[in-house]
Amino acid sequence: MGPTACGKTSLAVALAAEIGGEIISADSRQVYRRMDIGTGKDLADYTIVLPGSTQPIRIPYHLIDICEPGTKYNLFEYQRDFLTAYEDIVGRGAWPVLCGGTGLYIESVLKGYSLSPVPQNVELRKRLEHKSLEELTTMLVDLKMQNGSNMHNKTDVDTVQRAIRAIEIEEYNLHTPMPERAFPQIPYIIIGVDIDREERRKRISERLKQRLDEGMADEVRRLLDEGIAAEDLIYYGLEYKYVTEYVVGQTTYDEMFRRLEIAIHQFAKRQMTWFRGMERRGFTIHWMDSRMPMAERVREIVRLAQTS
């Protein structure tokens, strides 16, 4: 795991190729079909040519392209789908390699959170739809205090729709006893990709320019043409929030680029804050310098796995 643009997918693929592994994605937006450029799926990265060979091999991946755009995939569904993929991989004698930057998803399966599905509350949504984000945030903080809840990352609540969904979850948990959901204890080692802050910023800016050149705005236009509501795309945040606002004429290209670049840098900082929080919560993360040669990092991960 690691912040956006650190090169974790390439490392996961190289490791999987070495040990006979398959990758399980831990990315909250790559689950959506046809949302490819904005989520940075980079599916070509899952094909690799091993040293001494000329034949490319494709590393299997899971939990990418499993939902339709416009739907609201949640943590409960991720746990369910992760467990299905994990048991399938292990049952075939392969090694599961979890890879991604959504810290909540990663922690939920390593720690084994017990969750229950939270249905939509139409009456609650109608009651909240005209409230401001500030009012909703105040309500959410109060509900979290009542629940003693820390499972949902409030830094992700950056739109009214997300805030309402978070309140909906907390309200449900406040008034509905959560049944214990058996989730197996999974043996693991955690590898963090450590990247210099300035190098990370440089990569983020370069990658944003590349994705816009590759047609990220056209991708958003196609999704809108399919009938997906602009507010549903904005709900997904980051690239889809700012590019959608540009495509529908709410902002200029230059303003979109400036605000999106800042937002991605802030997102990467929040990712690192989550990972450091995991360490404080008792997780051991083996950090590896992103500048180390790939083969050297793979050897070190294998050594850690063999001795842990």
C-alpha cells in the first residue's frame, strides 16, 4: 500500500509474478466499470515480462470493474467481495496480494471489522437534502460521538451526498443492533511504498496531465451521455468531481486543473495520515523506498514473508 502515484501496482504485479500470486484491489473507485482513466486503473500494468523471457504474462486481478457507474459501493460490500476473492485464490493454491490506497478498505479486512449492510433511508434523505455541508458535518460528528464510531473516514465526506450517506449509516447503527458478522483472521504482512514528498508531488502533477491528455474529460462525457447524473459522478470525488464540473460548464479548464491538482495532493496526504494511524493502532508496516530496484524490493518482501 501507499499514497497515490507511488508505484504500488507495479510492485504488486512484480511480486505476484514471482510468487504465483493474484491481485485483489483495495481501491474504492476502481470497482466501477468504464471509469478507467479517472480512477487510474492502468490495466496494462497487470501484464509483465519476466527477466530472461520474451513472453508477457498477465497477472489475474480481482475487484476491478465489478459495479456500474452511478451506484454507491460501500465498505460492507467490499468486505463481502474481498472474502469471496480471497477464498477463491487461496482455494486454488495461489497467493493473494492485496494492493491499493484505500486505507479503510485495507484495515477493514486485516482487522476483520464486523459490519452489517445499511439500507437507504428515504425519509431521512428527504429530511436532510436541503441542509448545508457544514450542518451535515455537525450532525455526523454528534452521531459518531454517540456511536463511538471510527470505522468511516470523515475526510472522505467532501460532498453533501457523502455526508448524508455517512449520517444514514450512523443513524442506522445507533438504532439497530449490529449482528456479529464472522470474518476470518487473515495472516498478512504489510508493505508500504515510501516515496519522497517532492517526488510524489511531481508524479501526481505529471500523471494528472497525462490522464487529461489521454481523454479523461471525454470519459466523463461518455458517462454523462449514458444517462449517469452529474451529481452521481461528482459524488465519487477527485477527478470525477472536478472534471464533471468542467464538462458541464461550471468551471474553466485552467480552474479545474488547478483545483484538482491541489485536491489530489491533499488526498495523498490524507492517505499517509491514515497509514500512520494504522501504525499507531498496532499494525506493523514495512516501508520500502520507491527508488529501490524492483527486483531488490521483491526479494525483500519474499524474505519477510518467509520469516514472519
